Amino acid sequence: MDKKIKLSVEDVSKTFRVRGGQYSEDHLLPVLRHISFNVHEGEIVSLIGESGCGKTTLLRIVQGLIKLDAGTIRVDNNVVSGPGRDRGFVFQQATLLPWRSARANVEFGLELQGLPRQQRSERAQQLLKLVGLDRAGEQFPHQLSGGMQQRIGLARALAIDPAILLMDEPFSALDAQTREVLQLELLRIQAETKKTTLFVTHDLDEAIYLSNRVIVLGARPGRIKKIIDIPFTHPRPEITELRGDMRFQHIRAEMWDLIRSSSTAKA
Ligand SMILES: Nc1ncnc2c1ncn2[C@@H]1O[C@H](COP(=O)(O)OP(=O)(O)OP(=O)(O)O)[C@@H](O)[C@H]1O
Ligand SMILES: [Mg+2]
């Protein structure tokens, strides 16, 4: 039986108007062209493509922060017309509120929802535990490492129990080792929460490791070059082990070719 569609992106196009400076005219910058795909319940789908191909723009359109020119976004079959609680977001920088403890950051969205204090506190504790930081709730953001801040950012996004999670290069500011730990953690958390996730990354290995499917976007204006099914079952072994698998190497080479063949970068 086919799984339920949680997110549908239907024929989305976006062109920015870019302001000219003193010596140049305004001009139009086509960024996304005819993007269509679905994300099914419980899936992690990654978007990859070279810098500037429109990955963040697409995520922000799904978030409802950027208006699309054409096309439709649906979450649980409801048309997206602006930001909403059905979508949780994790950015490259955790952007925690510096004057609030880790726990109070996780509780923030629940306060906005008007959840009573006791329930807020119980939910925050569950989430701190889920991200492995149940003993760091009283620390302030400046007392946490970059990896811990990203864990809190993830807990905050999950707190409101969104239908889908949108992640924009959440691990790219971390060192390689912390990054691998958090990739494993994300897989564990996703196995527990079954949260449907759309994940943006530059890192081909990360995309393959985390995803059920990877969408390769061509250079600007971003179009879908290919949607690749990742054949590895869950739970996945450590990434170092998976890298030794011939299928991993084959998929990686294919993605690299697809990105390189559409590159606008001049050597
Ligand atoms: N608000 C905006 N106004 C005008 N142009 C924009 C705006 N936002 C993004 N752009 C342009 O749209 C293009 C796509 O940007 P976007 O941030 O979506 O790329 P990206 O794929 O996320 O890149 P990266 O991998 O470097 O994060 C870029 O050329 C960028 O300069
Ligand atoms: Mg980006």
C-alpha cells in the first residue's frame, strides 16, 4: 500500500526581482522552474544542488515565508498560504533566544500555543531527553556547544509536533565528527518520531546517508534533474560502513555527475 502524501510540491516556479544599483537596472532572476515532488509520511527527502540553485528558496516557499509565482504547496492536503504550526524549521545556525535557557527555548512555541505550564514543562523534558540533553535544560545557549545548540534547535522545532520538519543545512556549521554524531542522532530521532522531513544539504554523503530519496536540482534556475531512491534499509549502520558499500559509491558518483553537468561555475 502506498504511504500517505504529507507534502506535495506541484509545479512551483519562482523569479526574484533584483534591485539594480546606481548604475544598473532592476532585473529578473529566475530561481526555480516547474518543481514537482511529493514527500510521503515518515520519509526523509533531501534536496541537493550547487550553491545558488534555489534550495533555501524552495524550503522558504514551503515554510510560507516566500510567495511563489506559480504552483501549489500542500501539507496534509491543505494549501500553504503562509507560515503555520504544521511546519517546523531547523536552520544552519540554531538561532536560539540567548536570554532563555535551553528548556525555555524548547518551550517557546508551546507558550505561543498557550499550553499550561505543567504540560509545557513535561513536553520540554521529553524533548530534551529525545535529543540527548535532558541534563542541560538549565544551561543558556552561550554555554552550549554548536552541536548541542543544534540539538536544542531540533527539539524546539519538534515541540509543536509539526506535520513536517524542514531542515536547511542544519549540520554544515559543525565539525566533521560532531556532524556524523548528529546525523546518526537524527536517524534515531526520526525512527522514534516518524517525522516527515525535507532536508537541504550540500554534502552528498549526508544526503545519501539520511534519506529515503534524494532530489538533485540543476543549476539556476533550479529544475529537478533526477529523484534518486536510496536502497539502504533502516536502521542504517554508521556512515563509514555505508561508504564502503558499492551501491553508495555508485549513487554518489551519479549525483556528482548530475550536479557537475548542470554547473554554472566557471573553472
Ligand atoms: N529575497 C531575494 N531576492 C533576490 N534574490 C534572491 C533572494 N533570495 C535568494 N535570491 C537569489 O536566489 C538564488 C537562489 O538562492 P538560494 O538561497 O535559494 O540558493 P541555495 O541553493 O540555498 O544556495 P546555497 O547552497 O549557497 O545555500 C541566488 O542567486 C540568490 O542570490
Ligand atoms: Mg541555501
